Amino acid sequence: MNPENLTWRLLTAEELTNIYLNEMRRDFPAGELKPLSMILNSEAAGTAHTWGVYEDDALVAYLLMVRPMGCEVSQLDYFAVLPQYRAGGIGAVLLAALPDHEKGAQAILIEAECPEKAEDEAMAVRRLGFYARCGAKDTGWTEHLFDAWFRVLVLPCCGGKVRSPEEAVRQLADCYRRTMGEPQWRRNVTFYRPDGVEVQF
């Protein structure tokens, strides 16, 4: 597959719904998936957007992004290449191209499932390795989001400076505060320093 033949475009609510029902429920554990209504509401409110990557009319991959107004970073919420296009290196190509599409973001924040807490530990290890090979730096912080545990990673972009681990996590907390609202995000999201101590932002 030639990456130059791929087209990126923002998805409509109907397209995103179809991807959620037909692709995301297969690609991600149930405990890792936000409710579809929450994702659609975020997109309607302008705090999130989804890229569909196509070869001609065929969907190759999807990338759900969170970037509320006023945030200096973009959060990679969900990213998957469809099964028939995997194992050819296209995922790394798309992640490398993502900063060019997230105009103005200083960095991209990534949550990768903690292997020791994952339903599929081997898959979680592969995901962490993939992001590391693509230049994402592990902050050492962990996050408990709804029923899942994640490592917080930072991918610099657009010439932006790589933030300190704490500042990166603070920016991630700010994304959740702006998208979920104060009471709900504090109920559903908890951050822990590398030494395991919980931190309130």
C-alpha cells in the first residue's frame, strides 16, 4: 500500500456510528470503550473529531481525537488499522502523519493500556512497543479511566517541545475537565505518579 494514495478526512456522525458498531467493538476491549453517546456528544460539541483514512472508498484506519477549545494538546482517544491492512507498517506511517493533521497542537497525548491490567496482556505489550517505535515517550504515569488502566505517553508534534511528564498529565486532565465537566471527570478519571501516589489536578 502506497501511503501517498491514502486520503484523510473528518468523519460524519453517521460514519462514526458505523465504525463504532462494526470496528471499534471488535478492536477494543469493552472496558476500554466509552459509550457511543459520549463520543457523539463530544463531536457535536466541537471538543472531539475523528479522522477516517481511506484508500479510494475503502476505510483503512480511524483515529478519534479529543481537543477541546483552549487546549494546547490533542489526545489520541482511539486508533486502529482495519485487520486486512495490518502488519504492513501502515499504522506507524499514519501515526507519523498525524501531527500534520492536528494543526496547532504542541503534542499528542496517548493512553496505552497497562499490560499488567489488560485482558490481553500480549496485545497491550505490542501496543506500547508500537508507540515507542513511533517516538512516543512513556511519562511513567498511570491512569484509571472508567474500568481500564492506561500508561500516559507523549508524542511531540509541529515542532512543539516535549513536556515534562507532570505537565503532560496535567494537560490530559484539562482535556477531561473540558469534555466531561468537573464532577464527572473526577469520578471517572484518576492519575498516579510513577511511585504509585494518586495526584489531584
